[in-house]
Amino acid sequence: MPYKLVYFPVRGRAQAIRYMCLDNGIALDEQVVSMTSGEWPTMKPKCIFGQLPIVYDGDFEIAQSNAILRHIARAHGLYGKDDREKTQIDMINDSQEDLRLTYLKLIYQQYDTEKDNYVKSLPEKLAVFEKVLGKNHGGKGFYVGEKASFLDYNMFDLLDNLLLLAPHCLDTYPLLKAYYGRIAAHDKLTKYRASDAFKGLQVNGNGKQ
């Protein structure tokens, strides 16, 4: 039975879920929720935390994007080979989340006043991710272990967003730049990202990127 993703017609917090499922042949149906009609206000009180995305695994309702990623990843071998790798994945994903939250704060609260300062600060923010990537096979593979994990799809999505905001932000980080390029070159992701379905999605709910 396919998982069912319930989300708005934006990339947002669901995009890493879409990437992971598509790239690994995991069946995912999507229910698109309108942000402009009365559909969302009616649905919101019925959601676990009053927010989307939500994924259904049969009748099991899961909220919170990182919990969703972990749930699917555990079932499909995308969460490391042992407890040590799982902890490493969690650790780096938590740092990814810290950076993502600064990006979201800019997009939704400070875009008009702080964009230039944020773009200038990005190289410093990204330095640690270059360093950590380099510790696994010299940065020539994934963040942890021998194969992709849910973390890599989260990182790819975040880097994709940051490159839209600041197209040159990876220029001084050759490992990160090559890592981003490798994932973007995955055949299923390349075809999807060239599709009208992908191009028709806003990056964020307020249209800013």
C-alpha cells in the first residue's frame, strides 16, 4: 500500500519526503490541500498538531517532517546500517534542521530587511557541513556510511533552497558543491526536477525564495 502525503502545493517541508520516496522507488500518493480555499481551515483542527505535512502509513497518521522521514527510512533501509550510523545521521540532521530554521525565519519573517545580511553569512554557516561531509570517504559519497539516508535528501533539499537564495553560496566548498551535484544527477530526481509538476511548485508558502 502506498504512503499518502497530505500537503500544500509547495516544496516546503514535504520536498525531502518526495525526493526520498521517488529516488528509492517507494510508492507515495499525494493529497494536495489548497491554501486559498476553505479546505485547510476545515482540515487544520483535525490534524495532530494542526499543521502539515502529514503522512499516512495505512491508518497510522504521522506528523512532523523529520519524524515522517525517519519512519519511512526505517522501513526501507535508509537510516544507517547500525546504531552508530543512526546516531551520526540524527546528529547531522539536527544541525541541518538548525540551519533550515534560520532560512525559514528569513523567508517568513525577515526577507525584506535581512536577506543581504543572511546571504553574506551563508559561507560561515555552511563551513561545518563541508567539514563533516569530508569525514566520510573524503566527502565523495554521502554524509554517513556507504549509501544515502533520509539525511541526504534533507540536505539536498536545503542546499537547493539556499542556492536559489544565494546562487554562489557553494562556490568555496568543493565537497558540498560536488555532493549537491551528485544527488541532483540521480536519474529519477533529474527527470522529476525537469517536470512541469516540480516546476509548478512554489518553494515556500509565501512565494519567496
